[in-house]
Amino acid sequence: MRLNKEELDQIHKLIREGNSLNEIANKLSRSKTTIYYHFRKIKGSTYSNINLNQLEDEAWGDFLGLFAGDGNYFKTKTYNYRIYIFFGPDQQYIHKEVKILLTNLFKKTPSEGRRVNVLYLYYCSKELIELMKEYLDWDQMRDKTYTVHLKKRAYSAAFKRGFLRGNIDSDGYISKNRIEFASVSPLLIQDISQFTKDMGFKFSYTLRVDSRPNRKDMHIVNILKSDHKLFLNVISPRKIGGANAPAGIRISEC
């Protein structure tokens, strides 16, 4: 919905008072995607200069699926907010394809780098982090991997298709005989199970118990072999074009 003159005047006032995009959205009871264009036009370009206006459902779901699996964010010592997506050293193909996805989604090419055996793409944007937190939640006192999940599940088929693609490419596994999602977050696996069911794929669930000290049990959603071809045709994962690198790659700081 379009913002009226009274709302635009209020945005002017709230910006002058030092309110953030998130605070303004809450005070106006509007989504950040609705007011972002006007916020940036009034305030001027932010340091991130990425476009969060009118994000396409499937690509946005894809990005969130990737982040839920192999992403993280940090605040640097200079108060820059960085959102990372990580890749294994043998995931160059997926890295290249995700770079194209992000460039098209946010209308800006992400920065990239390498540390030891980790490739990564990242953006600097506090506004993007705030928007992501409207969709994803996790225990801020623990590693994101253990508790990350979607705040709700009522999304379009395009969003669900994108989210499944992003997650299978980050924390999933695809081979000739096996297609599976894997996570130590039970809530994330519940999201994936629901989306898999909504998209019409037959699947099974397995809890893989790890008896080793300080290890978490793994939750597995396995696409039944009879639906492998359907899954690949509908979801179009990037992983079939590149390597299946081990999941769970992390770095600890900016």
C-alpha cells in the first residue's frame, strides 16, 4: 500500500529525531519493505546502498534458506553490520550462482572473500539484518545453527520453493540415490517438513542421534526416491551442478 502525505511527513519527523528504519516501521505499523524506498529517499543513501524495495518472493525465500543453513551476521568494531553466506572450497559453482542471485535480488553485487578453506559473500546493511529478523528467529545467546527457524509458515508457493532451494544448497545433500535436508535445529526441520508437504513431495523424517559428548542430534528430511525427479524439476537446486561440500561451515568474526 502507498504511503500517504501524513505518513511521509511522519517519516521526515522520525528521521530528524534519529529513529531507525525498524523503529519507524513499528511506529507507523508498516512493513520495512513498504517504507524503505521513501526512507532512503528522505534520508539519503545508506552505506550499504542495497535495494530492499519490492523483493521477489522466490529469490527472497532462496536467500533466507541459504542464510538459515550457512549464513551469519556480525557487527564489526567500527559498527558495520555484515551479513555473510559461507561456502566450502569445492562449492565454487554454487558460490558463483548465489552471487548472481544476490546481485539480482538486491540490485548490488555482494562483496566476497576467502578465509582458510571458506569462501564467502557478504553485504554491509543494518536494514537488511532488521528485515531478515522479521522472517527468521533464533536464540541470540546460542549458535544460530541450533535454533534458527522461520517465524511463520504462511508464505507463497514461490517463497517456499526458493526457501527449499536455498536450504538444500547450503545444509542439504544430493546424490543419485539420496536427497535430504539436515539440521540440528528441530524447528527449522519442521519448517522444511511443512514446505515439503505443501509442495507435494513425499518424504520421511529421521532423528540421527549422536552419542558423542557436546554433539547435537541431527534431524533429517529425506525426499522419497519416487519423488526425486519431481523435486529436482520443481526446486531446481544449484547443488546438482556443483559439488556436495560438507555442511556447517562457520567463521567466528568479521
